[in-house]
Amino acid sequence: MPDKKNKSSSSVQQNDNNIQNSKEQEYLELAQRLKAEFENYKKRNAEVISQSFDNGVCHTVAKLLPAIDSFKQAKNSISDENVLVGLDLVLNQILSAFEELGVTKIKALGEKFDPNFHNAVLVGNEPDKPNEIILDEFQEGFILKNERVIRHSVVKINKLD
């Protein structure tokens, strides 16, 4: 009879070990799932933060651009060379701050027209220049991180018929 008792207690102990191993495995899998979910959450949050920052930059720059345009127009009416040098310094500081935020001017003059970046308002016909080349820029365009247009360049393009 002692053998049966040992076998049954051994069987119970083995059963308890199986249950414990099963619980450990279950908790391990749960911890791994939670860790993976948290990593995904962090990635999503980082992306949302980045997009929110970019949205804020775009909105702020878009609000400042009319003031910069006015600043440039006012500069054209000033004849004092010392004042012009000072105004150029201020304008360059603003454009430098834009660049630090990832905002750059859209290349236009002499470039091929691209409706994703340029808004053609006039058409010229200069046979000595290639078709759809930008001949003149009336308003500078700006782009964020070379992908998101804040304001299209307003341009005149060459059309050969």
C-alpha cells in the first residue's frame, strides 16, 4: 500500500507542477503580450506627437507668411542702404528659424513646373526656353521636411504651342 500512496502523491505533485508550469507559461505569455502592446503604444504615441508638432509648425508658418511678404514689399520701398542691410539680417534670421523647424523655400525659378509645388497663374511663350519651365515667381512657396506643402509657389510658366 505504501507504493500506491507514493504513486498517488507523486501523481498529485506532478499534476501540481504541471498546473504551476501552465500558470507560469500563461503569465509569461501575458507579460510578453503586454510588453508588445506597450511598445506599439509608444510607437503610435511618438508618431502622433511628431505629426502634432508638424501640424503646429505648418499652421504657425502659414500665419507668418503674409507678414513676411509684407516685410519684403516694404523693403522694396526703402532706399537707405543701412536700413536695408538691417532688414536683410532680420529676414535671414526668420528664414533660418524656419529651416531649423524643417521649413524650406520651394525651388521655382528655372525649374520644371510641378503642380504639387507650384501654382501657375500666368503663361509665357519664350521659344529659347524649354516647355513648362518656370519663368517668374510672384510669391515664394514653402514646404515642411521636403514633403508637406505649406504654401505653393505662385509662378509664370513657359508654354510652347
